[in-house]
Amino acid sequence: MFYEEDNSMKEIKIYTQNASFQKMQVLKTNRNKRYKFNEACLREAVRRARGKDLLFSTCLNPIDFYENVNIPEEIDSTFFVAMTCSDEEVAKRLKARPAERMCGDDEFIKEQIDYLNWYRKNKGKFQLYIDNTDMTVSDTANKIADFIRVRI
């Protein structure tokens, strides 16, 4: 819904649009806020690093990152680490989250699996791709740390 206030008449006009359009507007607005947030965090991280090596992590996929975030000049290289797991493990992990996170319903799980399929399909395009289905959190973190150590 969009509201327009006409100050001279003191009446409010209400314009409605179908629910799908409203949902898309909300998603678009939230996405833009998320990009601006990531951009602001990145600028602040660069400022705090003061020329030192910087490790900054975000949950944006590369396409969204490069298309929507202005990368400060001080950053000369960017690496993407993609992590996935089996469909069964995705479902298990999402269902194990607290109910208030609303991650356990079948529709949400299917959307997450569909999203991860893009990463699986493009796994050769990442500097590091990890299928952590059978890995512990420590094993996964160590693999990422080893990757970083080689590059800095």
C-alpha cells in the first residue's frame, strides 16, 4: 500500500496494489538496504584496517556483490568461498534451528536447496568451494583458514 497525504485537504488517499507487487516491493527495499549495509560495513572495515590485510565476510553471492556493492579502491582482490552440503543435510540443519527463525517448513527448505543448486552448478568458478556435508565446523573453518593463509 502507498499513502499520499494532501496537506491542504487533510485527507489521506490510499492506493493499493496486488499482494505479489507489494511483496516484490518489500523484497526489493530490503535487498537494497542489505546492500547499503554491506557497503557501509565494508567501508568501515577498510578504514579500520588502515592498510593492513583485511578479511571481510558477507553472505552475498558474487553476482549480487559485484553488481550492488561499491568496492573501495583500497581493496585490490576479492575471493569468494562457496559452501554447500547435501539436500538432506540442508533440511536437517534448517529443521534443527530454533522455531522463531522460521526455517523448518518445507517451502523454505526447498527455496534454500534451489538457491544452493546455483552454487553447486557453478562450483568451479569459486576460488574455494566446500561441500561440508560430512565435515565438522572446525574442519570447515580450518579449510578456509588454510585457503586464507596461502593468499596473504
